[in-house]
Amino acid sequence: MLNKRMVGLGTQRSVIRELFEFGKIRVAEVGAENVFDFSIGNPSVPSPDSVTSTALDLLKNSDPVTLHGYTSAQGDLAARTKIADSLNRRFQAGVHADNLYITVGAAAALCCCLNAMTCSPEDEFIVFAPYFPEYKVFIEGASAKMVLIPADIEAFQIDFEKFEAAITKNTRGVLVNSPNNPSGSVYSEETVKKLAEILKRKSEEYGEPIYLISDEPYREIVFDGITVPYMPHYYDNTLICYSWSKSLSLPGERLGYVLVPDQVEDSKTVYAAIAGAGRSLGYVCAPSLFQQICAACAEETADISVYETNKNLLVKSLREMGYHVVEPGGTFYLFPRTLEADDVAFCERAKNHNLLIVPGAGFGCPGHTRISFCVPTERIERSLAAFEALAKEYR
Ligand code: PLP
């Protein structure tokens, strides 16, 4: 006998993966230059040279037994110290090594938090649409419920009325992702202050902390000099889930962390619960070599300037064609409205133009489509005629 939910998760391919596979078939049929795959969020720029040089240096000059050996379950102390120092320099975070639990990417960081906080099947985590679809899988994997707040499609900030109405005695936490996949929106300081005010008030009302879980894999990928508010400065019970997948272009190396700052209520016990969740899920001792590399390169990024070039080109061109686009403040995603209400039908029609874009429904926001623009700029230039031909069908 097998767990039906796991069989289901293991056999259903995501819409994004389906598109990706379709793209490969079309490439064989019409040639790579005629297929415009905007489906997947795999960084398109190489990791910085410092990653390679640090890796080579470590491989040549470290004791291989130690380098490839187990670290502490929560990550190597020297690596955690370097990461904490970097957070203190950049955000005046006031954190130390013992606030950090190193994980295999943000995915594991999120799962550790969700499992640490879920006490009963009635427990709820609030998520704002549009959202990264794996959140539902992770929340349900922790045996909790996801409560979805509909999107504010004008600005992709937060609909506070709906948010406040959704908080109940069962609300264990609120998951935010700014800069956001798929909308690219960055929460303004005003949004974060209001969010914090509501969470404080509601935590007092129910006599239990409502945790803010801030998922930040795109923190550094922002445009036009926008700053991303550092959440723990606004709300004490904040846990940060971070990843180097996007900033250092290292998604396959699986490195991230959970940060549990001291100001979190009963922070040592919360940290212990995160470590316990890591232990029970088998998320201990993240890859040792990349703990050292990411710690050494924590203040660097890949050359992410191409994402801003791509964003500017796409926003301008699509608007000229009549698409409605909310300008993203960061990430490498654009989330325009589809030209018909049925976003799945729209994206099917786009396939006739060899445009591979993802329906918004899977992100909890129908009537939109996600365009992943972490691709060479030249692919965007070549794709514009296809976007225009698609728009023309609706005129
Ligand atoms: N959260 C969001 C919003 C993401 O977009 C992703 C990956 O695309 C993740 C988490 C998972 O990141 P990681 O590769 O670090 O596990």
C-alpha cells in the first residue's frame, strides 16, 4: 500500500514542466530559434567568478575529509558566522551564527518552518495570491491548511480587508514572498508596516504569536534601485527563508537558510523546533562544500543586470501591443493580464505561436500569465513578433 497523496504528487507533472517538455518537442520540429520558452525560472546568467574561484581554492587547499564531511546538522559554525556577519553589515540585523539553520534551498527552509509551527490539522497558514504553487504542497505536507487571500490585481500588494478577515484562532503563520514569484511585485514599506500592525494586533487578540514567514529567494533581484524592507525590523515574530538559487545562480546546488532572529518570541525554542523539523524531514547538514562557498560569496550576486534589460524591453513592448502589465519591482517574472478571461485557453493559443507562457490559475490568479524572462535578451527580441501576432488575434 502506498500514500495516495505522494503517488499523486510524484506522477502529476506541473503545468510548467508540461510546457517545458512541449518546448523540447517543438524545438525538434521547428528549430530552437523559433521556440520562445518562458516557462521555467532557471537563472540564465552564470554564477559569479568568485563562486568558481572559491570552489577551486577549497577543493585544492582544504582537507578533503573535512571539506566533504558532515557538518553540524544546522550547518558549519564558521559558515553560519560569515553569513550572520554579512546580514549585520547589510541590514544591521543584530544576528549571530546560532540564529541560522542552513538548509537545502528555500524549499527546505519553508518546510522546516511549516512543520515546526503546525500543531494540529486545524492549523492554517495564510498565503497571498498570486503565489509560488509549491506553497500548497509544503503546507499540506506539514498537515496544515492553506488559506488563500485573493490578489490585489491593481498593484499586487495586499488586500488588507480580506487579509484581516481571514485571520482566525487557527492562524499559525502568514507566508509572504517579496519580491514575488510570479508577479515581480515588491512590498512597499507602507504595506509591510500595515501587515505588521495587523499581525501584532491579532497575535495579542488570540494570545499566540502569528509568525511571519518571509520567503526571500529574490531579495537581491530588484530594479530601478528599489529597496526591499527587511521584515524583522517591522515585525518581531519574523522568520526569513532565504536561498542562493537565484542571487548566485546556483539553483542546483541547493543552499539556503532559515533565520530565527533573537526578537522572535521564545526564539531558542522556535529555533529548536526548526532544527527538530529539519531532523524529522531529513534536512540536516546541507551540502558542505556549498555552505563554504555561499558563506564566502554571501554579499555577491551573479551579473543580474540582464534581468532589468529584459524587464524594460518586455514591459515597453507588451504595453505598446495592448497588454496590461503591472511593472515588476524585482525577480525575473512578468505577470500580465491575459487577453481573454480564460488564461488556460490564452496560453494554449500562445502555443500556436511557439510562445510558452504559464497560465495564472496555477498561481491562484486566473486571468494572468507568467512570463519567465530569465532568458537571453535576444530570445525576447525574437519573440516580440509572436506576442504581437497573439495580440492581433484579440483585436
Ligand atoms: N520560493 C519561491 C518564491 C521560489 O520561486 C522558489 C523557486 O523557484 C523557491 C521558493 C524554492 O527555492 P529553492 O531553489 O531555494 O529551493
